[in-house]
Amino acid sequence: MFKKAFPYLGIYFLKSLSLLPLGFLYLLSDVFYLLIYRVFGYRKKVVRENLLNSFPEKDINEIIAIEKKFYKYFADLFFEIIKMQRISKKELNKRVKFKNVDLVEAYLKNNESILFCASHYGNYEWVCMSIGMTFSGQHYPIYKPLSSKIFDNWFFNMRSRFGNQMISMRQTIRAIQSTKHYPSMFTFGSDQAPSKEDSQYWTTLLNQEASIQLGLEKIAKKTNRPVFFLKTSYVKRGYYEVDCVPISLNPASTAEFEITELHTRFLEDFIREEPAYWLWSHRRWKYKPEKPVRERLSKDLKEENIEG
């Protein structure tokens, strides 16, 4: 009985927390950081391993400094996401600012649709939430449903508050086809690892072999919708700036995997600029390619080093 009621109690608790002002939630975040990092070490082994493998040039003190900064931000992110339940449009507009809006709007006002390439960097939930009220086209964020229907419904309702129409990953093609007669925006997560069965393209990301989602490129090339990368910058606690960077304005003319490599290299570059705000607790490199692919990648890397 209690087991069935637990998710509902959890949602009630989270909704109650969302009533508190952000300033007070950040005080809770300071305590939460101590708990998840110092006391329980939440996914600390995963985070440390990811950082060590991604930055072999850094010594252990530099790695630990990034690690601490990540956990402090991760605690803030947790409470910022909870606040999505009650945050107002005015407050969100003040905290998430977009650059290059006019460049995107030029396509939308010309009755053309665009594709956004996003990542789990900074407060990706606030950024995605803000798109629906910043641009004139209808926004369709692509998401992966949670295993718990109760928590999935809670997230779905929060994410949809300001005009977003959430689309399950499996419904992407159908949604693209149904929106071809009016300007729309579809947002894809570029850094989410595909399942082992769906891993079709392997490259390197932060010095490691990584499988990359190909859905964005396939749709971009087929529809010739321009692709913009949402580069999120952490300004200060609770404030973000999002630059809409064009990475492919004529996708139909690109070579195979060109768009995938472009957004992967772009992501890699700005993670290196300020690594603490990426989601290091995610098991991004859980799967590895088959041996022939591993050998080819290793050979390519050696040749690049020789040429350099």
C-alpha cells in the first residue's frame, strides 16, 4: 500500500517545495550538495571516471576541483527543476536570455521550420521551457519518457507549461510529417547516448569512443531544415545565456555524418571551455563499439596525431 502511495507522496513533496522562493531553494541546495557529495557520494565513481577519461592532461587536483564545482551546480539544478512547477514567465524570461533570436525568427516568419540541437549542459530544462515563449513557431521538444508514469506525467506537465508540445522519441517522424505545413521548431538532445542496439555511428567525444544519435542528421538532410546549436552559458547562479549558433543552414547539401560530426565537435569544444556545467553523472560512455570499429578509431586517432 505504502509502495503504491510513495510516488504520489514524492510528487506532493516536490510541488510543496516549488512554492518556496528560489533564494530559499538555493539555501537548501547548499545543504543538498554536502549530502550528495560529502555524505552519500552520489555517482561519485561515475563522475570521477568520466572526468579522468575526458581530461587526461589534467592532474588529480584539477579533476577534483571540476568535480566539486559540478556537484555544487548539480544541487542547484535539482532545485531549479523543481521550481519549474511554479516559475512565472516573467521570472523565466529574466533568467534565460537568448542570442541570435532574429536569425532564427527570419526562417520562422518566412514559414520555414528549423531544428535545434541541445545538450545536457547548464539548465537544459529551463532553456527548453523558454523556447516555447521566445520564438514565434510551435516548439516540439523530443524527450524520452520516464519509467514511472506518475513522475513522467509530472515532468510532462511542467515542461508543457509555456507552449511546448512534448514529443516522445518514438513519435518524432510522425510529428515532423504532421507539422510540415506550418513553421515549427524541434529540439533534439545531441549528447544522449543511444541504446546499444541503436548505436550505428561511432566517433570520439572527449577522448573516448562514443556512439552518437543520428536522428537529427537524418531528419535535417531529408527535410533540409536548418540546424541551430543551443549553446548555453552559465552567467551566475540561476541565470543563463543561450546562443543560437547556426551549424548547418543547408543540410541537404552536406556529406554523410557531416552534421553529426559538426554538432559533436561543437559540443566538445564548449564543454572544454567550462566543464563543470555538463551532466557528468550520466553514463555517457557505457557502451563500447565492436572490436573492428575500435581498431579503426584507434588507427584514425594515431594518424591525426602524426599529421598534427
